[in-house]
Amino acid sequence: MPKKSERTRQRIVEAANRLFYHQGFNQTSFTDVVEAAGVPRGNIYYYFKTKDEILEAAIQYRLDRIKQMLENWTGDYRTPIERLQRFVDILSNSADSITRFGCPMGSLNTELGKMQGPLQQQAENLFRIFESWLSDQFAELGYAGRAHELALRLMAHGQGISVIAHTHRDGAFLQREKARLHDWLDRLADGDDACA
Amino acid sequence: MPKKSERTRQRIVEAANRLFYHQGFNQTSFTDVVEAAGVPRGNIYYYFKTKDEILEAAIQYRLDRIKQMLENWTGDYRTPIERLQRFVDILSNSADSITRFGCPMGSLNTELGKMQGPLQQQAENLFRIFESWLSDQFAELGYAGRAHELALRLMAHGQGISVIAHTHRDGAFLQREKARLHDWLDRLADGDDACA
């Protein structure tokens, strides 16, 4: 695809992605995307025939960004505990967004999960790539026999904190629970799995 | 309201409540409610002018049922630890639904949380009545100084488990994590708050 077309397509995907996060997929209309992208409706049809196709592209965009972020973390942080702590830092870095809109992938999966279908399966991959990477870190930390279990548990902790913080618009709760997650990981790194 | 009207109104509310849980509020149309309730559209307008009004009634219906359930538990179970464990049992009693549709109140709050407004505040009450009751139990268990904190943490645990189980359609994960929640509570009841 020529450069100009690729940039336009990207603009549509990024605008739609933001709307899906802020409003929800079902609550977002094709017209909402047209207005947010600042691209004429006819031009959008050149790239996407339906809202589902735009969501598919938005999920792929998120997957690519997550994949890149995890590769960066793997390179930037030398030890598994540092990488795991960096993951938990997402909670505070995105505290305002989470409190206002919920977790981007948790809320999307919650919405699509009621709908089933191929889009739900694609959205599930957002969790899977994190869980796979977290599992690698827990294995390297010395918990190879239960690495996947710990990865899922850490994801569940993050998701639960996000749901409560979002429901109550409570950023202070999010920060307190995040601090406890850091402690939980530090204990695991010290070989203390009493609370794991 | 005459008995017949009250029964019809209730039928609409219960049908709508089920649809909102299974499909999501935004994904449910007024027509969906008409068909599910088996009540002519004109008759529904007698009770509810908009979908928002139906949601308001559905939330009130849930609040009333939760309030009744908590009163029953308070009466049926004599100790705070038994009551807390009964709360955690919701996870396995509703395992199939949670795996298929997510937590009913978590998913509703996640959806409405992006929309803000009075409906979001009403939906938040679903969490608040549980948290208030859980807080009473933790206080009675001997943790009066941190009862509310523990209540929120237990809610967060339940929500996180529900999101992961729903995302991955993983009922086995839900059961394993529920078992760990029971252990966590037992330890608290024994005065061991190392993992609290």
C-alpha cells in the first residue's frame, strides 16, 4: 500500500482504537470513527467495510504495540524480577485512564466475551501474549513448574485492581494495591512463595 | 399498581436483566426486550419510555435481590468466617455463567463506567452493598481497623478471577483460584494476615 494510504489507514485505526477504549466497541458508531479520524466516510470505506473490520485492525494494532513493548522490556531489564516489576508499573503509569475507562484489554474482552465469535478470540490474544511473556519471567525466576499459573494469577490481580478502581473511580486504591503487588513479587524473587 | 401490572412490569425487568447480562446493555435493543419479555411493544411503553429506564429498574431489581441474599446469609451463618466463605462460594455456584458471560456486576460496571452518568452511579451500588457487608464481616473477624480495605481486596480478587476465567473460558482456573481464596480467608480467620 502506498505511504499516503498507509498513513490514512493508521489514522483511522488509531482514532477508532481510542474510541473503542473510551466508549466501548458497541457504543461506538461508524460515524463516530469518521468524525474522530477526520477522514471522509467514503475514504474510510476504501479501507474498512464494517465496524468489525476496524476492530480487527485495532486489535492487531494493539497486539503489535504490546509485542514491541515486551521486546523492549526484555532488552531494557536484565533480570526477571525487574521485568515483572516493570509490568506491574503499567498500573500506575495508566492510573488515570484505568480509573476513567477501565483496563483497555480487560474491558474489551469483557465486552466481546459476551458476543463470542472470531473478534473475541482475537481480543483474547491481548491477554495471551502478556501471559506468555510473564510465564517466561516466572520460569526464569525459578518457578518453572508453576510459571503459567503465576502468570495467570498476576494478570487476575491486575484485572481485579482495575475493575475496582474503575468502578469506584478510586485511583488511591489502585496505587495501594499496586504497591502490594510489588511486595508480592519481591517476596517471590526472594524465594518466599507463602503468598503465591 | 394493580397486581397484574406489577407482574407484567416484573416480567419485562427480569427479561431485560437477563439480556443485559448475556449481551451487554449497549448490545441489547428495545426490540430484544420486547421479544424476550413476550409483551407487546405498546404495553412495554406503559412502564418504560426508554432503555435507560429499563436498566434503572433492572439495577434496582438486582440491588433488592442482593440485599435479600445478604440478609439471608447473615441469618443462616452464625460466624463471620462462614459468611465470608459463603460469599466466595458465589464463584463456583455461578461458574458456568461467569465463564460464559463474565461477572454480572463487574461486566455491567465496566460497560457503564465508560459512559459515566447516573446509571453508572446506580450500578456502582451493586458493589457498595457487597463491600459494606463484607466490611462488617471482616470487622467482626477481628480486623476492624482495615475492614473496608480487606473488603475491597476480596472484591478485587473475585473480579480478577472472573475476568480471566471469562476471557479464557476457563472454568478450571476459576475453581482453582476460588479454592485459594478459601485458604486465604481461613488464614485470616486464624489470625494469620501475612498474605492479607
